[in-house]
Amino acid sequence: VPSVVYDTVRSLRQARGQRLGATQRKFPLEHFILLNVLGALELLVFPLLGAGISGYEPDAASPGHVLWVQSVVFAFLAGGVVLALQVVQDLRTPTCGLYNLNEALDDMVEGLRGELQRRLDAAPQDEASSLEPLKIDDDDDCKNTWDNEAWPSLQPRGEEGGQFVRLGKCAGVGLVAALLFVPIASLMETSFSAPALLAIREDNNAQWLQNCFTGVGLVFSLFAAQTFSFLYSQQEAIYLALYSEVSEAKALLEQLALVCKGRPTLAEALQGLQRYVREDLRRLDCNPARLLSGKIHTEEGRSDPLEQVLYFTSVGVPSYVYDTVKSLRSARGERLGATQRKLPELHFAVLAVLSVAELLVFPVLAAGCANLDSNGVASLPGHILFFQAILFGLMATAITLTFVVLYDLWRPVGDTYNFETILQEMVSGMEEELEVRLLQSRNQDIEAEVPSGVI
């Protein structure tokens, strides 16, 4: 009864697809470059703050004084940021580094290998055979393997040099914001009355300006954090669905080769599966809802490729093929559902409005603080508006980076988080095998048509 073994192999293939999908890197290198930039921007605020406080003491850098205390705090904070980034890098590669699972895998597999060896020794064989000893690479070899640039599917890849383009654009936004900060603050200063400027400058009683900034920042942080969590879950679901679907398609290919072996319908069934890979699985440019509805195939005047597979395997016992096609359709639905955009564009418009509202607090505050510089040149380098313009530019750069990351995550087939390269490598082996089996099937059909005794 081969169906029992086949069901087990098929379940093993599904579990293998889940394992490969779970260990697949889902974030490109650009994502971690942006994280490092955000960490550096957070640390850059402290030297600017220290420059303003250093005037409190004549010897502020001596041990026990203000700059010395701030340098110790800054060192601890820098160490914490670096540690957090290193933990994220180790979590990125689950087979290396601090979160290495090779030891647990070794313990799980060792018993299975021992049992296989015992059964092989007890089985009647002409020649003695043995399994190779289990070998787990060390961390250095594993790291070199995972960082091999020769693997295009190692992780999602954006456009060539795309991370530098995005960083340049975000830095450009920060520079423009810093240049526009002084004119905007000066315009607000001329628009407000003297008591209003005094209230902005003091803000001691109701702390209305601070509460406004805290409230808007809290809403933006919650909104951005929930959006990132939701989009990351979508990104993970995409890879799990892709590996599951490709595993089911591979199982269907093997089953077609066994069920239809020697039948004249083998070539047609394989062509149906080939059409499915080319016209459905790799069609990242199509709307997932239209693909699921089947309108693309009907508009082109062609039948559904999986229906073609069922039609040419309907002779005999079709239940095995039908169950596999059913599972493949289910995996296809998960893939299409995962790649469907679930947030409207208005969602990011709200994020943009919140970010602008958070940034607008800075010019209002600067308008009240401009009169604190008695020299009347508050916008010159080294003066108060110049200092605030730098902070404003850094804040605008950080918010722009956050917005770019979220927007790219929203487009799973876009630029930075594009999984097209990974999908191409996943299906490349199956496409080659389909070509080989189609050629063999056609050659068998030609040989069957030649009458016996004819050379």
C-alpha cells in the first residue's frame, strides 16, 4: 500500500517547508543598516546636550563633575545600544551566534541516526553500509556559510545600492528640515505676541507645550509600533506560505511522475503544473484577489492549470492527486492572502500627519526661545536656533527612516523587502525537473508511436 508511505513523505515535506520557511531570513541587510543609523542618531543627542550643560562648571570634565558623569552614562547607553543591535543580529541567523540551535538539533538527530544505523546493520545486505558520522559545523564555518554572497536567496535583497539611496534621501530630508527650521521659527516669532512667547518660553504652570509634544509622540509611537508589528507578521506569513506552497508543488510533481508513468497523459499533466508555476506562483505583478478569482486565466482564454492536472489524472484512482491539489490550493490561498495589502494608503497618510504634528512642536518652542540669545544672532552657528535646527534635522531624519521602513514593509513585492529573488531560486530546481520530465515523456511518446521493427 504505497499511499501510507506517500502520506508520510508528504507530511515530512510539509514539515520541511515549515522549517525552511522559519529559518529563512526575512529582513534585508538594509533593514539592519537603518537600525544602526537610528541607534547612532539616538546617541548623537547626548554630546549636544553635554555641550550645553558643560558651562555649569569651569572644570566639568574632571572626575565627579557634570561631563564626567554624563560620559559614564553615555558609555553605558552606548553599550546597551550596541548590545541590543548585536542581539538582533544573532536573532537574524538562528543557526549561528548566541541563539544557535545546532546543539539542540544534534541531540534530536543523534538518536534517530543511531536507530537507523542499528536497523541498517540488522537488515540483510550484500555489502555492509553505514551512515557518515554526524558533523555540526562550528560557529565560524556556519557564519561564513550564512554570509556567503554567492547565495542570492540568503536574504531579501533590494535594488543595488538601494540602502545608500534611502539613507541619502532621509539625510536630505533632515538637511532640508534643518535649513527651513530657522525661517519657520522666525515667522512664528513675528506672528506671536510677547506674552505668548513668554508663555512658550516658561511653560511652567500648565506645561501645555510639553503635554502636546508628549501626547502626539505617544500616539505616533503606538501607531508606528502596531503598524510595524502587523507588517512584520505579514512578512513572516509570506515566507511560510511560499515554502509550504513550493513543498506541495514538489510533492505533486513527484506524484504525477509516479501515477501517470507510462500514460500518454503524463506530458499534459506536467504541462499543467508548469503553467501553474509560471502563470500563478511566479506572477508577483498580479493582484492576489484577481489571481484567486481566476479572472486572469479566463480573460486570457485559458483553463485553470490545476484543473488541467486533475483532468488528465482522472483515470484510475484520482483521490491521491486530488488531495495533493487540494492542499496545494490551500497553500496557494495562504500565499495570496499573505501578499495581499491589508492597510489602506490612508493609514500611512495618518502616520505622516502625526509625524508632521510631532515635528511642528519644535519651531513653536524655538520661537519662544529665540529671545534668550541676547546678541540678536540666534540663527548663527553656535547659537540657540542653530543648535535647535540640528536637533530638528536629526528628528526629521529619524522619523523619515521609520516611515520609509514601514512603507517598504507594506509593499512585500516592492523594493527593499522584495522576496522575488528567493522565490525564483526556490522554484528554479522544480522548473528544471519539469523540463527534464517533459522531455522524457515526449521521447517515450515518440518511441511508442514508432511501429515495432522499424528503425
